[in-house]
Amino acid sequence: MKIFQLSLLLILIISQIFAQKAEETEDWSREPKVVTPGKGSRPPSDAIVLYGGSTDKVKWTKPSGEPIGWKSNDVLTVMPKSGDIQTKLHFGSVQLHIEWRTPEIIDGNGQERGNSGIYLMGLYEVQVLDSYENKTYYNGQAGSIYKQYIPLVNACRPPGKWQMFDIFFTAPQFNTDGSLKTPGYMTVVHNGVLIQNHVALLGPTVYSGTPRYWKHADKLPLLLQDHSCQVSYRNIWIRELNNL
């Protein structure tokens, strides 16, 4: 027993001699920049405000380049049949905060009730829908990565109530020959509830068929969909993650 105890003591002494010093595991290679958080859901100091009021409508355009046809005051509201709108700025990997509201007066059911969509890079859709006591296919309800991932839970508020998405998007990367290097990833928080947990995107959103990747630009516009429902948006801000 004494030999065992002496051997153990010797091992402890040797390990202490050759152990790393605490300061040897300190990382001083990159100092995080200072960002001032916003109050509540307001934008932090490094965010780009995409819509905070009517003056911000100039930051948006139709995909054709024409002025937007949506109603623009304190909020941005779809005018049915006026077409999708997109940002003039282009983005890759981002943190996006966006608040939305479906009409208080219920009109239709399933996919015809408060339908719109948020397309990261104009290609990867997070579904906007009135999914409060409204049945539809599960990979098409609010918070779904449309036709790819069912939300973990249904966190919808009643129609006419403001809701919010916080979306964390990692853009896909491509090899020089156009093949996929790494897929895109998405995390979505709906009204403070995690509903998509770092899911690997299967490709750009398609209504039917199998999604597949094709090489596209590193940065593309954020697009909001006109699906013939008067969905409203407000307090839209974005943080670029490419250079953090």
C-alpha cells in the first residue's frame, strides 16, 4: 500500500511539474468589437435597419428594380398582387430580426390565411402564415423552412397580434467548380421560442420536387413575398455575420 501511495504521489508531483500554466491557455488573438445592445427588440448598434418607418421604403425595390407597391407608413403591408419586394442591399450570413402580423379578420384557411414568406438571399424561405388554430401541412406552417423542415413547436399568436422571428442564417458555400462545399444552415426563434435548431438546408426553396443546390453569388437580397394576403412587417433589422 505504501509503494502504491508513493507512486501516486510521484505521478502527481510530475504532472504538476509538466502541467500547462493557466496563462498558456489564454487566447488574445482577436478582441471582440464592442456592440451596444438595443432595448427589447430594438436593433443593436452594429445592425442595419431595413425598415423602421416610411422613410425606409427607399431601401426596398421590386425584383424588377421598380418602386415597391406595398403600403408604407409605420409598418410595411403587402398590397395583394403588387408583387414581391427585396432589399437593395445584398447579404450572406446574417442575424435577422423581423416582426410580422397577419390580418385580424380571418379570410380563408390553410395556406390562404395570412400567407407570406421571408426569403434569405431571395432563395431560402421561412414561412409566414396564420397558424393559430389553422391546419395545413406541417412543413408549410408558420416558422417552417418551407417544404423542408417542420417547426419544433407552433408558437403562433392569434391573428392581428404582432409576432417576431429571430433568424440566424449561415449562407452555403460552393467550390470553384460549382459543387456544394458546405450547405446553408438556419436557426429560427419565434416569439422567443426556438422552433428551428441549426438545420442544414437541402437547397433553395421549391414548391414541388426535391430541393437542390446550384452555385449562386455570395451575397443576395432579402426578399419578402406577396402571397395575396395583407401581411404587415415592422422593425426589420439585420446584422452581417460574414466578418465577425
